[in-house]
Amino acid sequence: MTKTILDVGNCGPDHSAIRRLFEGSFQAEVLQAHNAQDTFQMLRSRSIDLVLVNRKLDEDYSDGIEIIKAIKADSALATIPVMLITNYEEHQEQAISIGALRGFGKLSMKAPETLQRIESALR
């Protein structure tokens, strides 16, 4: 069964790279959301297997951590796996502390440990 990924807050080129990675390595469908409103509309209307949230949303440079907090605070959505996309370890730790899985940075998207982490999240 095809997995569905929701990519939140990435610019066009980064979204394309993420889509290529997930379609090619995991045969997954990748949807895009630009802000919290888009994100929650999609989460409530579709079955999503993994949410990827950019540290700073491309649309308005707001903090992606706030979207993760809102997802994890919503009892209907809290069990959906979420990963933060950032190269900064301190932001990964912050995301983990509020319920996200360890994410990855754009510089390490194709690293074997990143691919293993994603595969684990999609099981």
C-alpha cells in the first residue's frame, strides 16, 4: 500500500527534492502544505502516514515547531509520526522533546541513517 507523506513549509526546489527522495526510495505519494491552515486541512481530510515539517516555513518564516506542537496536542492527530527537517541538532532535540521522531537535515537527506529512520517511521 502506498504511503502518503505531507511536506510542510518547504520551498519549491526543496519540496521537489523531498518528493523525488520519497517517490524513488519509498514509492510514497508526497503532498505539500505551506502553513498551519493547509496542514490541518490535509491532516483532517486525508490519511497521512508521515508529516515532515520544515524548521522555518517558506511562506512566512514562522517556526515549524509550532505546527508540531499543535499536531501533538490534538488527540485525533497526535499518533501521526512527525519529523522536523533541520540541520541543527538543538532544534531536532526540541522537536523530539514535544513528541516528534528524530528528523533529518536537507544536507543528510540521502544518508543511509536518514533512509533507515524514514523507513522505520513508515512501518
